[in-house]
Amino acid sequence: GDEKFLAEAHASFTQWAIDNGVVAEFVRLHPFLENGAWLDHETEIVHDRDTVSVNLWNVANKTTQFGSDARYMIRRAESAGITVNSYSPSTHFERFVALYTQAMQRIRAADYYFFNDDYFEALKQLVERHGWLLVAEQNGIWMAAALFLKGAEYMHYHLSATDPDRKVPGATNAIIAAAARIGTEAGLKRLHLGGGRTRNADDALLKFKESMATDRHHFQIGKRVRNASAYSQL
């Protein structure tokens, strides 16, 4: 909230951008912090899509944090013998990668959802230090799995996949419910589930996540062109 500090910071960054030949900028804004207010006035802020989250206070106080449909799906998973377990990435990460890649290939996902070996190796190390690999199993067989990352206050639902040949209704719901309990036990405030695959308000993935969520947020991006002539040429 210190206007003098922000003005000095923007002036300093502007000089750095000039010295380093910056043509344009792109910034992702945090859906919880509303930090677009800290950007300079020449940056265009654009709404990208809505995201949803679970307020973990509700879990800690045992109030209802999921909708009736989600609770029904969790009960279906439990009735089918689904259990959710946490595994060490050091021993089970490659199995997750295989499940994820198979699932993306089966649904013919866009290239955006595929990652190379370097990415997965870095992600493995990150999850080992600051996250969890949660797996929904039935008689020891993986039905679904997901990665969750944590910060000082929040946790984030990152990648997930289900076995396309062994779909058990409610398996992913059970994983998210387990993640919410784990986040609560870790003293975190909120589980961010993210948004949909598209910007559409009726996106199927967003609707699924919303059934498990308590709050909706706006994910925004910032754009600024610093060198208009060079930008036009590019």
C-alpha cells in the first residue's frame, strides 16, 4: 500500500527493462492475493478464467465443505473399496508419470498438457520437498493419482490422472477430500483446485472442481508493451 515505494519500484524496473531491451511483459497474478493492484498503471489486466478453492478452516472445524453431489461420489468410492494413500515420489513418481501420460494420450489432450523428462524430474524433486503424491487404490491397483504442492499458507492441486481402463466413480473426489484433510493437518489455510481446461463458465472440469470447492476466484494476467515499434515488427 506504499505508493512511494511502488512508484520507485516501477521506475527502477522500467530502467532495467530499457537497459535490457525488453519489448513486452507478461505476468500471472495470484487468484488469492489480488496483487494486480501493485502493477503500474500502464499494464493491461485481463481476466483469464475463474478458479475455485477449498477453505481448509471448514475442514478443521468439521463443517460441510463439499456439495451434496461430491459427498455422494466420495461415498461411492468408499463403497467400491477405494482407499487413498500417500506415496514417496522417490519410489513411485515414474508410475505416476506413466499413468498421467497414458490418460492424456487417451483423451487426446492438447500438447500443452504434455511435458518432457526434464520437467517431470524437476517436478519430482519439488513434490519430494514441498508436496504430496496421493493415490486412489482398489485392492492395491492404482485407479487415480494426483500431485499437490504446498507453500507457506496454501496448497495447490497440480496434475492428476485416472486409469482409463479402470474408472471408479468418485476416485478423484476421494483424493481431493484426502488432500484437504492433509492440508488441514499441515496447518494450511486453503486448497487451490484451479480452473477448467477452457475459459468457458460451463467447462466440465471447472464444474467438477466447483463441486468440491467452497470459494470462487478470478485468475488474471497482466500485459504490457514497452517497445511498440519492436513489438509490431515481431
